Amino acid sequence: MKNEVIEIKYDLLRLDELNDKEKELIECAKKATYSAYSPYSSFNVGAAVRLENDEIITGSNQENIAYPSGLCAERVALFSAGMKKESVVALAIAARNEKDEWTKAFPCGACRQVLQETQTRGKKEICVLILLNENEVLRIKNADSLLPFSFSF
């Protein structure tokens, strides 16, 4: 038997430690939370994707009474970005809870798989920024760190 370990490296930063492009992307993700349709969970998630040409595309979670017909913010943004010819280079995620407080929201497994394939397809690492609360951000180098055993052909 061989025993191995996978390490996930990330940076924990204050908002004021982000560079200008990262701050802009977080702000776009925060703004996107206000377009969420979440009458069932009252959990508003926004995502913002930066393309290689610096264009930003946003998405928000869209729930549906016929669960699981809704869609996560990350996939809304990533699928919209997939219509462009530019590679995705960063993804920011922000969430507000039922008390209207900024709170963490990590991508679900389906979103991680879509993120992984988007990264593979674009041949560029996708930096992931996750707003943890009103002052802190988790920065993950790439999609591989979120899904080390991704599905692939």
C-alpha cells in the first residue's frame, strides 16, 4: 500500500491586500448577489469571471421550485463566459445570508467540475477568490486545487 497526501495551498487576505483587478472582481461578485433569485434558500450568491481580455462577466444563483432545476452563480457566469473566445483567468464568489451579511460560499462539486473543464479548455490557470466575510478573502491559485481528482476523458 502506498499512502499519499494532497495539499491545498491558499492565501487568506484582507480585502485591502488584494490587487486592483482582484478588488474589482470581488466587487462585481458582490453586486451580482443582488440579482440572485433565491426565494427558497434566502442565500444570495454572486460570481464574477474575468476573461483574458479583462472583460468581466457576472452571474447569480437562480433557484426554481422544481429543485434541482436552478443553477449556481458560478455556473451561470462560467457558461456565459464559455460563449466568448477568451480564456477565463479568474473567478470571484460572494454570498449574502438571510440576515444580509457577507458570508462564505464555496463552489459545489458540479461547479468545481465546470471550473476545472473551463480551465482545461482555456489552457490558463483560473485563480479563485472567495469572499469569506466583509473583510477577508480566500485566494486559491487554480481550479486543480479545488478539485484534485476531476472527471476527465
